[in-house]
Amino acid sequence: MLKLTVDAQRWHNYLTAFVDSCPGIVPVTKGNGYGFGHALTVQESQRLGVDVIAVGVAQEVASVREHGWDKDVVVLNPWRPGDQVATELLSDPKVITTISRVEDVAAVRELAPDAPILVEVETSMHRHGVRADEVAALDLDGLNVRGWTIHLPSGATLDEGREMARTVMRHPMASRGIWFSHLSCDDYVTLSKELDVPVRMRVGTRLWLGDVDAYRVTGTVLDIHWLPKGTPVGYHRIKTRADGYIVVVSGGTAHGVALSAPISAGSLRQWLIPGAEALQQMVGRVTSPFTVAGRRAVFAEPPHMHSSLVFVGGPGEPAQVGDEVPVNVRMTTATFDEIRVK
């Protein structure tokens, strides 16, 4: 099985210290719960004593509630007329809906004027949000505005946070508060002191995944075979390039193993990475995320759905059936057979 093991005491200590350093944060538990799942992230949010959490889409509200969350939930993806679940949740007083377009403000006023809403302002990300030049004149009369939300790019500066706050402060309802993302804790605390309105900050990755030594991922060795050079293996009958061992390890595409996000090519090195990976594939030397016998093994062929075949050269068995070997996974795309907190 592919297993996530969490060092409970270390993880709890880190989470508690993080929340203490950033009072008023809003934990984000969207998608796969950053690998930990909704059950565990809800449980930890309750332990931390926060009053609101955030999910990615309206369809995730039911999941966090099934796992015991009964307080407010912010839906980060902005409301759109064609989303039936999001529209139904407008009548739920504990669901805070994000509105990001002028026309949607009018639509929600018609559908559910009492719906708790956050108004998103467009930032330098240019993803969602009311344009900065539309904010001051935005008609929000009669709506249950819980605040304004500013989704900054990763590594945002305090200056950009201040600039966006000034944009919001031009509106009569700025006093409802401003919710940020992707500020450092220090910058968040600084803005909280500078602004004469309530300030919150949403945090996901830095909260749940901030202490990489508090959790580890392992796969189980399912089989091991010694094969001479040139032996065809796997679905694709790819020949081994040397004498060595085929090690079959739990963890495949169904778990998110070897999945990665596209690279933002902002430097020469980043431009070169895809080419280097393509060359590795051509010569059959694609490094796997599995560490066997102290070194990263190469894939014998592309991963299967629930297991992977990796090749380890050299004499002497590198592992035994039943051994657990470390696996490097992208936590936001990973699904585990077991999550153990101990």
C-alpha cells in the first residue's frame, strides 16, 4: 500500500505554533486536503479552535460537513450562474460565497440577498476579481457582505498587499474586513495593525505542509525479481539495460505517483528541464520517486495504476517483499491507501 505516516506530536506542535504566530488565519482544506484528506484537516481545524475554514469548490462543502465541521465555510472558487450546488448553498447561512464579477453581484442580489458573501478584487494574478477601477462604485446595498478577498500571487510583497487594501478602502463597506492570501505571517500581522478594519488570511500549503519532517510517504515492496541484461519486462516489454532487479512497489497513477504540475519557465534552467526529462525517457533512464537501497531507482516502464516497476542494478537484493521504501510525491495530487497518525 501507499501510506502517509504523520508524526502526530511534531505536526500538532507545528500547526499550533503557526496559528499562534498568525492569529485569525483561515485554514484551507480544498481538493485532497493537501494529501491529508478532509477528515484529518477538519479534525485539526477543530483542535486549533478556528472559527472558519475554506474549501475550493461548492461541492466540497458536503465533505467537510460529513467529517464534522459545523461552523462557517468559505467557498474560494467564485460563484457562477451555471453551478447548481453553489446556487443552492446561497441559502445556507454558514456558507460564505465568493463573488468576483459585477454582474454576479446583481444576480446574487436577485437570488438570495441574505447570502453571506466575500467580494473578490482582481490582483496581479489576473485570475478572478472585480477590477480595481470598479470597486469604489460597486453597488452592494442590501447584501450580506462579510468582507473583501484579495488573492495575491505566491510570494506577494507587503507593498502589493497595501496597494490592494487601499483599493478596497475606497468602498463604503470596506469596514467589513479584508481577507488576504500568500502574505508572509509577518506581513499579515503588519497589515493587521496598519488597517483599521478586520483582517484575515487564508493559508493552505504553509500550514499543512510547512514541516516536511512531520510526515513521510512510503510504498510497500510487493515483489522482486533478478533479471539479466536485455530481459523484456512490463506491459511494454522494455528491455533491462543491465543485470539487476525489478522491484515492484505499491504506488501508481491512481495514487498520483509521478504526476507533476507544468513548470513555469521563468529561467534558463526551467526551460532546460523538460528537454532533459525527454532525453532520460529516450534512453530509458527516468528517475522514479521511489528510494530503494538508499538511492532513487529508475522506472522500468511508466507506472501502473496501483504499482510501479523500478529497476535497481548491481549484485545483492536491494529490498525484501514487505519492506517500506520512501516515496517522493506531490502532496496536492496524492491519494493514499492509508493515513496513519501516530
